[in-house]
Amino acid sequence: MTSVVSESIDGIRDVLSRAGESIVIGGKPGPSASGELIDTHDPATGEAIASIAAGGAADVDRAVSAATRALGSWQDLSAAARARILYDIAALIEDHAEELATLETLDNGKPLTESMFLDVGIAAEIWRYYAGWCTKIGGQTLPVSPPVGTSFAYTRREPLGVVGLIVPWNFPLLIASWKLAPALAAGNTVVLKPSELTSLSALRLVELVNEAGIPPGVVNLVTGYGHEAGQAMIEHSGIAKISFTGSTATGQRIVTASAASLKKLTLELGGKSANIVFPDADLAGAAEGALTGIFLNQGQVCCAGSRLFVHRSVHDEMLAVLESAARDIQLGHGLADGTEMGPLISPVQRDRVEGYLRSGTEQGATLVCGGQRPHGDLAAGNFLTPAVFSEVRDDMRIAREEIFGPVLSVFAFDDEAEVLRRANDSEFGLAAGLWTGDVKRAHRVAHQLQAGTVWINQYNMLDPAAPFGGYKASGYGRDLGEESLLGFTQTKSVWVSLD
Ligand code: NDP
């Protein structure tokens, strides 16, 4: 285990030593059926920190059976009793916040403050938000039109059954929470598969979920590779719905594989979000928003504001501010004091990002700063210095494809209609941002941007109550908010004869 882990953080060593038994089925941890293990690494040092169980089809099958058996025990509980368990999970997450945040930083690389306040902090709020929903899932009485007094009809919102949740590596605890909590609030039972790169916080979360008194088998964890455990889930006929966050390519594979059993799907996929700075904006605020918009979590964020459109009249001034701020960002181990940016998740991801850096330069963009591997203490990790490109054309690969790394492309624009057209000229439509002092322009532009979320004079805001998901190739369905909850239900119309 890496030496930067504080001795004072109880439990971390224990969790790492339990990782080989990360298949949790019916409330009981165990190894995978094959007995195989996958090493998980600290991306800041390259050191192996633990080995998790490599689950496969046999483990998924056992997990689905346990989840099917547990449906009764979960749905027979009163809504109030289910709510109490979800509230208890939120409290346990907060009680173990430091431990969870440390695990997340060790496994993913992000700075500890980010893990603590964003990932763990919002995760706890999400559990609390959906705990409140347990007692508020109602139907409607319907104004049906057979002769008055002969029929009455109403709807019920019923759970789907066993649902499969497939979670990526960029916000492991947070995304697991935002899929688990609404699925459970709606009365479903669950099989959860985290990314094999970052399974430790999911293991600890599922332990806490069981500690909170959820009936055994309601939440099952199968760790392992996407092409093995994940693929077994999307093909399993006992799973009624898959909620997935990840790449567009894997999303497409899920659509195809799930066709045989006609699974319901929620897909939150890639993005290439536009962030637009109008000349009347507060430029200091816009620069700060642009920087967090792209460099949060090393740019490995589906809604990252990777295309920054700046009005030509303030373009050079803005570019100078961005360059200087990007050069000042302190890279380091996520657990080290003062670290503002950690490493990328894996050598593969860094290679992928470097490929985009090369393509940007080859296609004629100007690399203003960054994009280098740092030397010295950080050389063994997957670090890249934050990069800013200018002189980017809309048809370049760095302008069109999701990079998922700390790379910002800056474009100049001249007028509102032009920037709207260029912002919307993308296969993706996950999010967008705009910065202006003109309230009319703010709403006018927000309404015309083709994106599932638009931020005005801010970026990357997230809340349990606000639905999150994409237009176009960014997916369908929504995470968070009431919409996510309803996506884990099906509607039944009940007719009653009054004759
Ligand atoms: P993937 O889409 O492959 O991974 C996301 C999740 O899907 C992981 O849990 C993965 O498991 C799982 N998975 C992979 N293959 C299958 C499958 N056949 N069936 C079911 N589940 C599967 O993304 P990558 O990790 O390969 O990242 C590649 C790119 O994807 C990034 O560069 C980025 O552009 C995008 N991405 C987008 C995310 C978002 O938030 N929208 C999040 C992550 C990536 P495992 O990791 O164990 O293989």
C-alpha cells in the first residue's frame, strides 16, 4: 500500500485487505467463482494497492438470483421503513466520509478535497434526497370517459424488479450512489458493477448499505471487467433494466445486447460540451468557471466544458488569463497537501489523451501550454500537465471527439447566432455553459442550446434534485431528480367497475 495513506485513517488497510472478496451476494462477501483477481493501482504512483475479485457470468447469475429472491423482502417493507434505511445509509456515508474519500483518492487519483466535498458530500445528500421520495411515489386518479359512474381508473408506479447498474471510474462512489438510491427508493433490487479500475469505494459502500440493515440480497456487488461481468449483466434475462454511465461505444454495445430481452435502458454517455463567454460577461468569473469546467477531475468528466468559445473582442485577454492559471495548477498525489490536480486514471487513458494532443498539433492548432508528462516524483504516475489549445478549427478531432482529459480548446466567435450554430454542431448534447451579464440573452441562448443541462454564469453545478443526462449521442433517460426515480418504475393502470 502506498505510504502516503495516513495511519490515522481507520479501516483503509482493512478494506484493501478485504478486496479479494469483493463479490457481495446476499449480504455476504466472497471471491469470484473463478477465483481470479484483478490488481487495482494508485494512478499517482503506479503501485498496486489491492486485488479485487474478477467476477464473471457465474457470479452475475448468482447475484441476479439473490436479487430476485430479495424482491419480496424489500417490497414488503413499508415505504417509511425503506426510507429509514436510506436515511441511515446517508448517515453512515457521512460517518465514514474520510475513509471513503481516501479510498476514492487512492483508487482514482483525484485530490482529497474533491473526493471529500464533491464525491462523498453529494453522495450522502443523494441518499437523503431519495430517502425522502420513498414515501412520495404515488399514482394518479384518471378522468376516464365511460358513462359517468360506471368505471374508475387509477395508476400505480411499480418497481421494475432486478436492475443492473454499471458505473465508470471517474466518479465511482457518486455515480454508484445516484443510481442505487433511486433504484432502491422505487422498490427494486440491484446488481452493481463498478469499473474494475475503481471498485474499492463501491465495496465499502455496499458494506455500509448492508450495515444499515437493508435485507440481504437487495444490493449485490459484482466486481470485474466490463467485457466479462458487465457483458453478462447486459445479456442476463433476469435483469429488467440497465442504468449505465460510460463511453458511447459501450452504450451502443449495451443497446444491441439488451435487445434480446428488451431491457429498459438509461444511458449517460459522452460529451463535448460548449462553454460560451460573451463580451459582457464577468471575465474573471468566466475564466474561473472555464478552468473548473475543464480541469475538474483531470478533465475526466462527461460534462467537461472542453470547447470554450470566447467572443473575439475578449479572446486574447481571456486566453492569457487561462494560460497563466493553467500553468499555476499544482499537480500531485491526491492525498498530498496543496494538490490541485491528480493523475489520469490509467496509462491507457493518458496514452489516449496524448494521442489527441498530437492530433491537435498535427491538424494545425496551437498548443499554448501543457500536455507534458512531469518529471521527478510524479514521473511514475499517469500525470499530464493541463493543456490549452488556441487556433482550433471546428473540424479538428480535438474539437469534435471526447478527449476525457485535461485539454481545453479555445475558439473565437463574432456573434450570437454563429456561436449557437457552432456550439450545437456536435454529435453530443450533454451539457453547455454560457457567461453573460444580459439576462435576456442568457435565457434566449440557454433555450436554444441542444444540451441536457445548461449552466448560466456557473459551470459543473450538480444537485440531487436536478435531472442529469443528454441529448443526441450523449444518451437517453436521466440520472438524478424525480426523472431518475420514475425511470426505475413502470406504470400500471387499474380499472374498477362501479356498476
Ligand atoms: P467504458 O464505457 O468501457 O466503461 C464504463 C463502464 O462500462 C465500466 O464499468 C466498464 O467496466 C463497463 N463496460 C465496459 N465494457 C462493457 C460491456 N461490454 N458491457 C457492460 N459493461 C461494460 O469506458 P472506458 O473506461 O473504456 O473509457 C473510455 C472512454 O469512455 C473515456 O475516454 C471517455 O471518453 C468515456 N467515458 C465516459 C464516461 C462518462 O462519464 N460518460 C465515464 C467513463 C468513460 P470496466 O471498466 O470494468 O471494463
